[in-house]
Amino acid sequence: MQKVPFTTGYLTAHCGDDAYGTLDGYKAEGGYETARRVLKKGTPEDLIETLKASGLQGRGGASFIAGQKWSFMPGAEDDTGPRYLVCNADESEPGSFKDRLLLERAPHLLLEGILLAAFAIRAEKTFLYVRGEYGEAIRVLTRAIEEARAGKVLGPRALGSRFAHDVVLVRGAGAYICGEETGLLESLEGKKGQPRKKPPYPAENGVFGRPTTVNNVETLCHVPHIVEKGADWFRGIGTAESPGNTLFGVSGHVVRPGLYELPLGTPLDEIVFEHAGGVAGGRKLKAVIPGGLSMAVLPAGQVDVPMANEFLRERQTALGTGGIIVMDDTTCMVRVACIITHFFREESCGQCTQCREGTGWMNRIVSRIERGEGRFEDLALLKDVCAKMEGKTICAFADAAAWPVQGLLRHFPQDFQSHVTHGQCPYPGSFVLA
Amino acid sequence: MIGETLRARIDAEIARFPVKRGGLLGALHIVQEGQGCVSLAASKELAAIFDVFPVEVIELVRFYNFFHESPRGRHQVYVCTNLPCALRGANVLLKGLEQHLGVGVGETTADGRVHLGREECLGACANAPMIRVGGVYHEDLDLAGACAVLDALE
Ligand SMILES: Cc1cc2nc3c(=O)[nH]c(=O)nc-3n(C[C@H](O)[C@H](O)[C@H](O)COP(=O)(O)O)c2cc1C
Ligand code: SF4
């Protein structure tokens, strides 16, 4: 089971005990009361307004305003057939392990968030798509859904209201690209997870040809709290543009790797040095990836930045999934580039030429530099390949593959140059590759 | 052959979706759990059940890392080697396991007991290095700990 966070807040306060794990435990803490009230007496319009007013940004990586996304769904006048909510629990961004905690330890909080979101968009069914490797999460959720059905939380009269809802748990099968929302929809339809061209967007034509909203696990877990305590309460946490807490995951060379629930806008250096205890083994910091493997790295001198997109943007990176990967001064950035490019090469779905060829090309170039067989032109070539991949493909995967490489070249060109000049790695103590 | 028991599970899977084909990914999981792999013959049978061309099922088996066309040994052991794990010695662990088992990555021990593989990030970054044995995670490992986990497998 995922270890409980070192710092908790409203999202994870009960992740260490049973309160969120069983239906009775959850109800004893007042769980499902918010959804019961809204499903019986509220309206979808009011709910969407509350979410919009709260400013909650999606926590799946793209930070899109959740209330706005819900409002794209057709209203009550559309009665052409079912619409669906999809909960994206495919969490596969390297460095991200926050959704796993919520899936394993707060299944009923998630189900309450699902009920509220589904009510807002008038969905009769939710497809909860969990990455196939998350065996424990799948066991816990299967049990929680059965409990919720037996307890009439789900069903034809959810929580005693006139709203009917059911949750269908779907198991992924090991493909990172199925986390991209339209790749996920294809996968739900029993196809290869190859992302779709947009438009049409899912709100118009989603899964099985019906209007669909896709939301991340953590996004949905914020919803019951926002609805219970109000948009103003939520606005009071975090920054003006990026409200609320989020679950930061800290990994790599730190004293206390783990999850930290903190307000958005918490400075990165505070998270790394104070919360996570600083660099392990008394070593010095070299670099931090702030938001999962897809985001550009920051050198040690630039970690005094609040963890919110409006500030990270100025440093040419982004919050992503809040997966913070810390690297000490023994770390060879060319090896880091090898791992990053290998990952994207393996996971490209292969539809777009720029992405399919570009990811392989990048990986071959950085691998030969790492082996000491690189050429000086290779650095310019790498930059050129990145530029040709960015913004030109069906989905954002190709951008996500180019950004981290661009970041490494921007901040650590000397690591690459040194490999080319001396034909070997200048960091004898660096972590090793396979 | 996809026997009656598996077929019943596949039918139940199909019933969960508004469109028959939605059940195909789940059917592949069911077949692989029941038969240890998704063989060419099984893909053809699934194609008949789902009214699609065999090549469409075979493509899925090859697209999704989870599925394989031939059996992989009783226990499948995967070492995460993405960046957070690599920074904490995952590749040293992997090499140690190769030696301990006497097989390389992607191979199965001669007695068919253990298949060793490497995987991309498994969402256990704060508890690196780690291995996945089927649906179970073993985290915060060192080589001795990982070997003990493998030795305890039947
Ligand atoms: C390559 C790629 C992989 C993604 N993987 C995930 C994922 O594993 N989980 C997730 O929630 N969102 C992922 N996303 C983002 C989704 O496309 C989508 O924006 C998100 O699920 C929407 O939910 P939210 O608005 O609640 O954040 C990914 C996007 C891309 C481009
Ligand atoms: S950008 Fe890459 S992953 Fe996305 S659709 Fe194109 S080929 Fe597939």
C-alpha cells in the first residue's frame, strides 16, 4: 500500500486510518452527506457554478479549470442518449504516485467526487480506468464499489435521490499513452490507445460516441470538499490563480521521499529542503524536475520558485502532476536524458511521424553521447529534433517528450559537451543505466 | 480453446459496456489470466466472439505491454528502472537479480519459475527501488530483500 503522506490536509487527513477505506468508516466521518444533499436538493447548474467559482484546476497534468470543462457538456435540453464521466486513474507519469494513494486509501472520497461530478454533467455512468499495474488499487476499488452498490450509494436511486448512477471499473493494460484523455477513450472502446484528433472534443463526442468528461482522480477528490465548505474556502488556500492544496510527490535523492499535501504555491525549495529533509547523504543539490518526467528540469539555483503554473511558467517549466524528482551533484544529466528519451521512445503510439521518428532519434543521439561516441553537431541536432516535434502532433505526448530534453540542454549543456570532448562521463559516482 | 468458464466471464465483461467491443480489453485480461498468455489461437477465438477481424485483436495484444503471445513463467517479476528508481539504484538491483536467477531481462528461468523483466514507472517512486510480482508491489528493497522475495515464490 502507498505510504501515507508526511504532511496532510483536507484531502489526505484520513488516508492513514480506516475512515476513507470502508463505507461505514467514511459515513461515520460525515462522508456522502454532501452528495446526498446535492443529489436530492441541488441542481447541476449550481454545482457547476460552485466549481467554476472555486477555480479548481485539473490535477491530471494539464491544469484545465474543472468547472469550465463540465460546462462544455450539453445541458438538460439534450436528450439524445447517455453521457459519461470518465475518471482517469491511469497514473503513469514517471515521478507521480499521488493518485495511487487516493485510490488505495480514499476510495469512498473518490466515489463521492464521482457522484457529484456525474450529477453536474448528468452522466448515468462513470468509467473508472485504472492502470493495470495498480493491483492493490483495483482490489480496494472493486470492494468499495460493491459496498457502495449494496449500500445504495450507487444504483438507480443513488443516495436515495432520483439520480441513477453506476461506476464501471476498467483495468488498463500497460500503455502510458492511455493516460492521454482521448487515448483513454479509445482504450475504453476496446481499441489501441491512440489519441484522437481534436476537435471534436470529448464533451461533444467522447466514449462510445457520446458526450464525455474526463477528470483525474485527485481532481475528483477535491470536489466533495469544495462543495461542502464552499468556493471561498477553497479560494483561501493556495495562490490567486492556482487555489487549493495538492499532493506533491517527492522522489530521488532526498532524505524523506514521499507524498506531501501542501497548498499550491508552496516554494519548491521549501518542499525539497524543509519537508523532504534536503539532499540525502549530505550531498549538494544539482537539479529538480518539478512536475513529472515530462516537465523541464530546474537547476539548483532556480528552485526558489512557488509551485504554481503562473510562477513555473516564467522558468520555462510547469506543475504537471506535481511529481518532484530531486537529483544530487553526482548525477549525470546525459544519463537522465537517456532514461527520459528511452521512455518516450517506448511509449509513443506511433501515429505521428514527428513523434514516432523524433523520439527514436533523440534516444539514439543521447545514447551515443552517453557512450562517448557523440559529435559536437549532436547538440544542435537534438535541439532541432525537439523543435520539430513541439506543437505539431495529434496529442501533447510529443511536446512532453521534447520539453524535458530542451530543459536539460538549456541548463546543463556542459554535461553533454564534456561527454563529447572527453569521450567519457565526468561523473564517476553517478547512478547507472541498465 | 476458450472454455466455458472463461467464456462466461467474457460475456459478463461485455455486459458492462454499452457496446460489445468495450469488453475486449477485459476479455484479453481474462484470457491471459486463465491461459497464461494470449495465443494466436485465442486471439482468433476472441475475434469471432467480438465480431472483429483477428488482426484487430492481435494488434491489441502487441500494443499493450501487459499482454504476451506465449507463456512467461509462473511468476512475472518486473523491476522499475525509470528515473526515480534508477537514481536509487534500480539498475544495480536489476543486475543483481539477473545474476541471482541466472537469466537476463526478458528471459525466464529454465524451470519456468520466474520471468524477469524491466518496466517503466510503476508509481512507487518514494519507495525505490521496487519490484512488481504480478499484481503485488514489493517496495524499499535492497538486493538481499529482493532475492528473498524471489526465493519465497513457489
Ligand atoms: C501523454 C499524456 C499522458 C497523460 N497521462 C495522464 C494520466 O496518467 N492521468 C491523468 O489524470 N491525466 C493524464 N494526462 C492528462 C489527460 O489528457 C487529461 O488532461 C486529464 O485526465 C484531465 O483531467 P483533469 O482535467 O481532471 O486534470 C495525460 C496527458 C498526456 C498528453
Ligand atoms: S504525438 Fe505521439 S503519442 Fe501523440 S498521437 Fe502522435 S504519435 Fe501518438
